[in-house]
Amino acid sequence: MGMPILLYGKSGSGKSRSLKFFGEEEILLVNVEGKDLPFRSKFKYVCKTDSVDTIIEQCKKMPCKVCVIDDAGYLMTHRFMNNHRSKKGNASFEMYDEIADTMYFLVQRIKTELPPDVRVYIMLHEDTSDAGDTKIRTIGKLIDNKVCLEGMVTIVLRCMSDHGKHFFRTQTDGFDITKTPEDLFGEAEAEIENNLKYVDEKICEFYELAGKGE
């Protein structure tokens, strides 16, 4: 079964930046919003789509073992913005059901349809409540209350920045949803470099996957 991994953070926290350490043929980049990358290097395998069917199809055909979906939150946003004015009454509830289905089945299909050595990094924005609790930004209560995306995966990393320094948090601060296996990153690595290739190498070592970054 494929491995979905969530990365979440504020806009500008370095989610896309963390890709700059991969070689041009090491990942499939699914660019949902079609935005430019914040660095000069390019990737050979790029797909612009907001279709889960297309994402899974491309993952099955890709010559590498890593897919990055940047920014997966727009899979929800596009469906909402394209339909919210025309959907009334029960049709409005159906729209929110479809949005929840999109994210749920994306994660489920990664786990059930892709080979066990394929890693899919799903990048999302974050929201922080008035109480200081930070979670993934979603649309509609169904995803939060019934689906709980972070509960469907083992690894959730938070992308953060402080005075121009970008980094990943690997352990929760008690107010967010960050989580990793206890022995994946040690106590000294509660904060690590904003380098997704390093994260991928650590995951390959931990789960004994062949072909790091390939």
C-alpha cells in the first residue's frame, strides 16, 4: 500500500521551498494551482490537475517513487468556488459531501492502489483557532468531524518559519496535529531543516524502502 504523508503550514512557511533539494527526475510534482515554484530549478515530471482520478493515474505511471501534491487544499477550494453560488438546499449539502469525498478518497486510493514503496506528500494550509489550536484548513465540517484526515495517516509534519528561517516540526507542541513515529526522528530532531528530500530519506530508512528518492 502506498504511503500518504501530510505537510501543513501557513502560506509562505516553506512548503514548496522544501522541494528544492530533489533532483529534477526524483519526484512527480502535481501542481494543483499551477503556481510558480519559489526556486529556479525545475522538475521533469509535472502534472497540473485538480482531479483525484488523474493524480492516482499519474502516480501509477510515474518513473519515480515520490509524488508531491502542491497545494492539495485547492482540490477542495476549486470545487467550492465552482459550485457554491449555484448549489441551494440539499444540493449545497451534496457539494460539501463531494468536497469531503475528494480528500477522503485521495488518501484512501493512495493507500490501496499504489505500490508500498511510493510516497505521496500532500501539502495543505493550516488554520489556528482563537484558543491556539492549529489544524489543517478544510472546507465543511464533514471533513473535520467525520473524516479527520490526520487520523488516516501516520506522519504529519508542520512547516514553519521564524525570522526568515524555514523548518519542519516533527513533534506536536500540544496545540497542533503534528505527529511522527517515535523512532523516525529523535528528540534532537523536534525541529529539522526545511528539506523534504531529507525527510523522504529518513522515511525510507525507517520503513526499509529501497530506492531513496527514486
